[in-house]
Amino acid sequence: METWNQTASDEVRIHTPVVVNRRIDEHVESCVRYMAQKGDRAEMSRYLERLEREWDINRTVAVGAAAASALGLLLGRRDGGGWRVLSGVAAAVLLQQGLFGFGPMSALLRLMGVRTRREIDLEKFAIKALRGDFERIPNDGGPLAKANAALVAAQS
């Protein structure tokens, strides 16, 4: 299942080392395979709820930058203007993320396994396909064939 995740237009994936992308993809594959082997619709539904609550990279960067900016302003007010630099750096990180879709915080967060919204959605759609929400997934074949078909369907 090497070629199911074809997200060439995703700036975060483009700027992430191949080994990190592969590790994230392998995690998705193992979860989808596990769900295909279990075939438990209730467990799939619980897992989908968890995926709905998962923060993507952009949300994580935005919250982190906002927190750092607020901290810089608060500390700068109390201890002098030096801490306000933290607010400026946080704003610059957020601006870079917004303009280019990738920044230094993204690289660090990717190493920690934080995924893009598209990656999370791909896993969600694959699990939904296994659960039977779509008609395009064949019921014949083993769990590995079903998992592969679900991942390919989710990508298209």
C-alpha cells in the first residue's frame, strides 16, 4: 500500500521529510487494517468520533502561536518590553503558516505526529468505507484487500 496517499498539493507534506510522512501513513494504514480485520461497526464509530476531535496541524499552530503571543504580551507588560519579542515571533510564525502553508512550527509538530486535515479526513473516509457508508468498496477479498480499497476510495 505504498501509493494510496497521493497528496502532492499539500504544502505540509511537501516540506515534511519522507520518513515522517511515511511514518504517519503507516500509522493510518495499520489503523485501517485493524478496523478491516475487526469488522466491528461500533468500534469504527467510536474511532471516527475520536478522529473528529483530532486537531490538525493548522489548528495546532494557530493555538500555539496565539498562546505564545498572549504570553509575550502579558510578560512584556509585567517585566518590560523584551518579552514582546515573543509576540512578534509568534505572529511571524502564524503569518508564514498562513501565507505558505508551512513554517518552522509545522516541522516540529510533524515530527510529533500531528497530521494535516487532509490526512485525518483520508483516514476517516477509509474507516467510513469499511463501515459500509459507501457502495464502492467491494465486500469480497480479505481484510487487507478491503483496507487497500478503502484507502484508495478515500483518496479519490
